[in-house]
Amino acid sequence: MTSLLNPKMAIFILALFSQFLKPEAGSIVIQVMIFASV
């Protein structure tokens, strides 16, 4: 719950994962969920 309310963590995750996301591979939201689960 605490991590969901922490905006710094969300910014870090987006900054880290954005270099691995490929729009041509499908939905960005699904790709973020897959990377977050790993």
C-alpha cells in the first residue's frame, strides 16, 4: 500500500523500464506489468 502512494517509485520505474519498452510489440501497459512482475 505504501509503495502505491509513493510517486518517486513510480517515476523511477517508468524511467528504468522506458528504455526497454517497444510500442510495436504491443500495449505499453501490458509490457510495464510484465516488467514489474519480473
